[in-house]
Amino acid sequence: MLEGEFRLNPARIDTAELVDRLRSMISLKAEIKGLKCDILAETGLPPSFEGDMRRILQVMLNLSYNAIKYTFKGGIKISIWYDKPGDQLWLEVKDSGIGIQPEDLIRLNKLFGLLDRKAALNETGIGLGFIVSRSIVMAMDGDLQVTSEVGRGTTCTVKLPLGPSKRVSATVYHVRIANRG
């Protein structure tokens, strides 16, 4: 059994700085692999919001690096927009990679915190990084969904509420992963 814990440390996040950091951390990795990398921040984003910059970057890096790893031609697109009626920040990573088998996708979208490690570390590349990312997003009262088509690519969509969180910032969150041999 692998087990870990993390804390959320909310602070005021400058939206432009978040986008710039994502761009600098992800673009080079895609470029080294010869992939196109578009990072689009739509107009209408709030100039700042309350959140944990380190954890948001961790989630986006996990999802983006996985997209880069399993994309061999084409590229990845990262989009960031604000859903004003829902008061949510949306972050999306879309790739033109190998995609995820339907049976793995069903299991993946139901996953939270506990997964057979052998199954998690299969050829589709869904492993510990995704489990940790989903745990972080859920701790932020958000949602992480994945859609995919084999041979066409995968889209990971993160929705983070920007209103007052119901969570206490000092809460420790645990992630457990079973190792069944």
C-alpha cells in the first residue's frame, strides 16, 4: 500500500502569473519532443482568485506531462477559461495522443484514492500522478473528468470553484493506493 498526505495552502493567485508559469513549465517539454503546445487563456478570466498555486500547477503539470508522454505527433492544447454563472475556473488539457481504452476510461472516471497499482500503471500511462491530481482537485471542491478516443487523443477537464471553499485550509488529505501484487 502506498500512502501519502498533502495540505492545501490557499492564497491569492495572480491569474496572469499562473498562466505564465504553466506556459514556461509545459512548452519546453513539448518542444523538446517536437510537439506543438498551445496555451490559451480566454479573456474574461478574473485577475486573481483564492487557491493553492502550487497544487493547481501540480495538477496541470501531471495532466500535461502525461499528455506529452503519450502524444507522438500533433500536440497538446491547454485552455483556461472562467465560467461566470458557475463561478468556476476551467482548465483543460487536450492531446492528439494514443487515447485510453474505453474500459480503462470507465474505471478512471470512477477512481478516487484507491486503485490496484498494477492496473494503474498500465500501458495507457494512468498512474499515481492522475490519482494524486484527482485527490487534489476533489480537496479543492472541484471536479476532474477525462474523455478519450483511442487513436485520437484524450481530454482532461478540471473545474475549480472560485467562491468560498467549504474546506478548512489546514486539513490534511490522504491518498491511498493498494498494491495487490
